[in-house]
Amino acid sequence: MSQRWIAFAVAAPLTFLLFVLAAFAPLPYSVYSPGPTFDVLGKDANESEIIQVVGHKTYRDDGQIRFTTVSSSARGDKETLLSALDAWLDPDEAVIPYDIAHPPSKTADDEEREGAVSMVGSQDAAIATAMRELGYKVKTGIQVAFVDDKGAAFGELRVRDKILKVDGKPLKTGEQLVEAIQKHGPGDPVTLLIERNHKELTVELEPEETVVDGDRAMRIGITPGIGYDFPFDVTIQVDPTIGGPSAGLMFSLAVYDTLTPGSLTDGAIIAGTGTIDDAGSVGPIGGIEQKIAGAGDAGAQLFFVPKDNCSDVKGLDTDMELVKAETMHGALEALKAWTADHDADLPRC
């Protein structure tokens, strides 16, 4: 056997081994892919209406208003060369840096908390926006958006408890609450007057010392957020594992549809995405192309795109109407125009 064949016989297995190692070695990338979509006008896994209303007539009609989601690689799971190439070749998926999907400055608990807080805020702002669109006056306040299961408030406070007073003083801002808590500590409880299920309760909590960015601070284990004084009760029952604020626009349209006669979609399937704020403005989101793909798979005919995401969908190949959404009111008017005439002049992206 010649030296060339001997060298080949030695090198070939090593080359193959290196190829295998390279192909399956984890790379610092994650993948975004289309996630499931959910009809907010429909029912949950327990056959209960997703939108629950007490104190106002409801109208359950045909049609679907779907919010969309994105599936991403789980924290700790990095893509291999082969899986990243497979995703890169799929027009409905996106390969992104791992640190973008899971910032190193955040833990899994941080991501869970932020997702839960965002979902609560999104639902409540959507309900408020829909009610204001119907002419109701909705006042704002401070409520509990998240309860840490390791904090002093666990078992004492609940998500959406309205905090009316702290140490006997009317509460106006979240900053005021934080400042009041700093004046207390172990053996010196802070006193909160809360409202839960339309009943006032007094709760005393002993703050616990923790270190935040190198500084000592007192905490009771909650995240405060904007709360609302609704004229009647509306709740949106979504799978608690789903977090984030991007369903706000679709929640608001679905609540409006539930509270008004007739089908807002005229029996059609529509979908979309976009955050909603207290003023009813629609904000941008991530994973827009994957959400549009998921909506297409669900049979949607129209998709609402936040104004600031329109540049992300230029040239996108889809049969759906891509309608630009700046506000809930604008999206509502566009949807009414489309149901009356599918060829109507709409604010398209």
C-alpha cells in the first residue's frame, strides 16, 4: 500500500469524525418558528369561553379572531449546524443569535416573570381599550401584576389585587409603593389596603432585604402594574404558559366583538398581532414572519400588522390581506370596512 493510501486511510476517519462533531456541536443560535394560534372568541381546553363577562350582555357569533405565537428554542438548547441550516432553508423559520432569544442578563425565572407581567398588562389594557371604544369611562390605578412564590406576599396577595392605600395613604404610583416599602423591614410590616373581588381587605407584610444591582433594598415579592376600575367584569382566560404582550390588539378586538351584536368578522377567520397600551396604540412585536405563517396555516384571510413592523413584511409571499394597525380604533374601522367589502381601500403594509 502506497504512502498516499495510508495517509488517506488515516485521515478519512478523522475527517469524518470532525465533520460529525462540527455538525452536531451546539452553536450560539436559536430558531424562531410559527407557533400555535388561538381563537379568542372560542373556548379553552375545558370548554369554557375564553372571554368571560359578568354584568353585561354578550354576543357569541360566528367567526374567529386569532392571536398568534412564536415558538423558540428553549433556554439552554442551542442549535447545531445541521438544525440551523435546516431552519435557514425554511422560509417560515428564522435563525437568531441565542443571546437575543435568551439574554444572558436574565434567568429563566426572569423570563417567566416578565412574560406573566406582560400578559396581565396586555389583557387589562385590551379590555380597557375595548370598553373605552364602547364609550365607557375606565379609571386607572395600581394592581398586583405578579407574585413571587418565594416572597413575603405569596399566599397573601393575588394577581390583579388592586392596591388602594399603603400605610394609610392613597396609592397613586408604583414608585410610591416601592418608596413606602423601603421604610419597613423584618418585624416592621407595611400595611396595604387592597380590593379583591369588589371587597376591601387589609394586609400586613414584612418586607425582606435583598440585593438589587449591588444595592440593598426591601421587597415584598410582587411586581406592581397598571390596574383598571372596570364598570363590569371581563376576564380573558388564556393558557398561563403563554406569556408576553403581543396579543393585546387581538384581545381588544375580541372583547369588543363579544360585547356588541353581530359578528365583527362576518363569520371569517382573521388574525394579527401587536401590543396595546393604555391609550389604545398598537406597538411592534418580534417574529412577525413566523406569526403570519402560523395565521396562514390556521386559515386566516386578514392579518393585522403593527405599523412599525410593516417594513419587516415587504415582499412577503402570502394570500392574506396584511393590514397596517396603528391603533385599536383604526384596526376596528379597517375590519368593519373589510367585512363590508373585501376590496375596500384599507391601510395596507
